[in-house]
Amino acid sequence: MDSEIQLISDDDGLMVIGNAADVDRFLISEGLSSSKDLGPQWLTSVFGAGAAVAQAGSEFAAESGRWVKLTPKSAQLVKKYGLRGGSKTGFGTGVVKGQKGQIRGFVEFVKGPRSFLTNPAALANAAKLMSQVAMQQSMDEITDYLATIDAKVDDVLRAQKDTVLSRMIGVGLVIDETMTIRERRGRVDETMWSKVQDGPTAIAETQVYALRQLDAIAEKMERQSKIGDLVATVREAESPVREWLAVLARCFQLQDAITVLELDRVLDASPEELDGHRLGLKAARQDRQELIARSTERLVGRMDAVAGTANAKVLLHPAKSPAVVQSSNHMAIGVHDFHERLGIESGRRSSEARRWAEAATEVRDKALETGAKGVDAARRHGKVTLDRAGSIKDRLAGGIAERARRRRGGGTGNTE
């Protein structure tokens, strides 16, 4: 009997739905071992509660749903099976058929009991679920990032006197609590939403504050011209840069959590508006990414300029200059890791401090080259001078001899 696997793709990932064993075989055959189980609630997320689920349950109770993050490899899979979609929806769909997990090819969705995604509402709900899973994946990665850099965001915020930053701690606690309730209930009702709906304001204000702090640090580094002041400023900046990046990461994480809750709330209150609302939230998230990217890339650009200044003075300051570049590199690498966790493309590579020996060797070689050219020139010039001197000497000697000969000739004639 043929098996059927249904695929949905968007800019963030690929959802694979079908019999659990078939889905596993399909993912393994495509080399996609890393996937996230959508859990038993995926059916409710797609069809909602009540009669719709009861009607679909007999057909899909045994179905499994898994999500794969979009990578170059999974993107090739989407291309391979030619998933079809429209620009308005932002996702593609398709079905692959095979026997015992062996894929025969691509088939478009057709009407039938096992092609549940022909239902526009179910398809919109599935797209909503994919967006939520992608953001929850991003939230998990940010949690790992904060643990890796050992950044205690609450401590950073508590150290600030600004009341907006203090409010951020409370907002984060309420959002985390609401996400926990959502996991248990599977939906977001009016009471739950009322607790968090004012959170985005505090989060946005904290984000702006953190970006301004990073800009101020960059400008302070840029103002230094003396290598000693530059060393001190760059070293002092390492810890604050790491901390403010952590604050930005936490802001982004909480904004994603709000989006997850908001999508559930729209589904519960105005399901007909779900798809348009999802696309709007997606665009807003991209705007946040671009805002953060512009500010942090400016920071990296200024650090590159600082490293260039230090490199230019490496001969005069063989110990201090490499220290400046090293600190600059540490911060730039931190920004790159931060970008990676937030899904921001970053092509910046760490610059390399020129070692004293390398710089000294370079100058020595240039000096030797210049000196050698000077010696050759001196030799050539000396040879010309000697040749000219010899020629003059010969002419002088010839003239003296001629005058002496004439005088001798004249004296003999008078004697006679």
C-alpha cells in the first residue's frame, strides 16, 4: 500500500506530516536527522477544537508531525520536491508518495480524506503552527546563548536606575508564566492575553535603550587616538558589550513569545484574520532584525576601524596594539554569535592582529630593499664619478705634458 507524506514549507522551516514510521524513514532517507516533534497537539492546532477535530480524528489520529529548521540542506529538499505556493500565503505545499518509505516523486495536493491541507482554514492554522514552532526554536537557541555567555540579564537590568529597564524584569516573568499556561491549555484566552498585551511597549523601550548603549560604547572607542587610551577603552568595553547584547537577545526572545501568544489569541478570537495577521507579525519581526543588525553592524565597523588604527601603530607599540585588536576581535565574534542566534546574516570575519615580528620583518625587508637600491645607485654614481675623474685627470695630465714640451722646445731654440 502506498504511503503519503504531506509537506509544508515557509521561510523558516519544513513541516512533514504522515504516518510516524513513514515520516521517520522519509527524514532519514533525506539525511534530515535533526527535527522537532510537533507533539500530539498539532492536530488541535491545525483543526481547532470540537467537531472539526472529531471529524478529522479518524483519518489523522495516527499521523505524526515533525518540523525541520530551514538550512541549505532542507532548502534543497524543498526545491527537490517543487513545493508549490503563492506569494500571498508565504508557504509552499506538496505531497510525496511511496511504498515503505521509498519516495517515488512529487504529487500536488488533491481532494480526498487524507489531503486535509486542501481546507484553507486548516492550511492557515498549519502555517500559524509552523511560525510558532520556528519562534519557539529561536527562543530555545537564545536561552542556550545566554547560558553560554553566562549573562544574567536580570542582574544587568537591576543595575540600571531607569524604571523602564526595571519593568522589563516583571514583563519577562509574566510572559514566561503565560507561556507555561499556554502549554497546558493549548490556547490563549482573553484573561491570559490581558496579562501580556502591554508587554511589547516595555520590551521595545528596553531594546532601544540597549542599542543606544552599544552606540555610545562604539563612539567612545572611536574618539580615542592615543594607543594607551585605546587599550583601556576597548578592554573596558568588552563586558558591557556582552551584557547589552544579552539584553537585546532577551528582548528578542520575549517579543517572539508575545508573537506566539498573539497568534493563538487571534485564532481564538478572529480566525478569519489569522493568515493576514501572521504575515504582518512576520514582517514586524524582520523589521526588528534589521534594526538590531544595523546598530550592531555599526559597532563592528567601528571596532574594525579601531583594529586598523592599532595595527598601524604596531611597530611603536608592539605589546599594546595586538591587545587592542584581540579585544576588538572578541567583541566582534560575540556580535557574530549574537546575530546567528537571532537569525541575522553576518559575514564579518575576525581580523588578525599583526605580530611585532611580522611587522618588523616587513619594515626590515623594505629597508634592506631600499638600502640595496641605494647601494647600487651609489656604486653606479661612484663609477660614473671615477670615470669622469679619470677622464679629467687624463686631460689635465695631457695638457701639462704638452705645455712642458713646448717650453722645453722654446728654451733650446734660444740657446742656439
